[in-house]
Amino acid sequence: MQRIDAANAIQDAFEAGYEELFLAARRHVSGKEAQAICRAAFKYLIRRFLENDETALPSAGCLLHMARAFVQAHLERSVNNTKLSSHHNPTLSS
């Protein structure tokens, strides 16, 4: 797969799932933090599949699953680091 095709596939999948990712994260952190976490998830996918010259790109669903897992891990880390008492269970819903 050409890099431009892979980049477009990642961008399309991310755009399709961005609102869901953002809203799920937003329940647990500020809007600015949710946006930063979602951007970091996109950068993670780019690094994973473009900078490492992967030859095969997973389906859009798989890319979104990876983005959700990335966001979930960052939410858990954020909540554990700040010990937010009002956000007891930072679990993303699919």
C-alpha cells in the first residue's frame, strides 16, 4: 500500500470516529484535554503505520478500535495522575 493511500485511510477512519472518541473522552476530562488526547491517538496511528513502513493497513474498524484503546489508556493515566474524585470510572463506550 502506498504511503499516501495509507495516510488517507487513517485520516478517513479517524475522521469517521473522531466525534465519538472526543465525546467519550470529554465525559472524563476537559474539552482541551479530550481534544489533545484525540490528536495524540491520530499521531499514534500515523507513527505506527506510516513511520514504521507497515505493509498492510488494518480495516477502518480496527483503526478506530486502536484509537479507542489509545484514548482509554490516556484517560486512565490522566485520572490516576490527577486523582479526580468526580470521575471514578473513565471507561469509553463503543
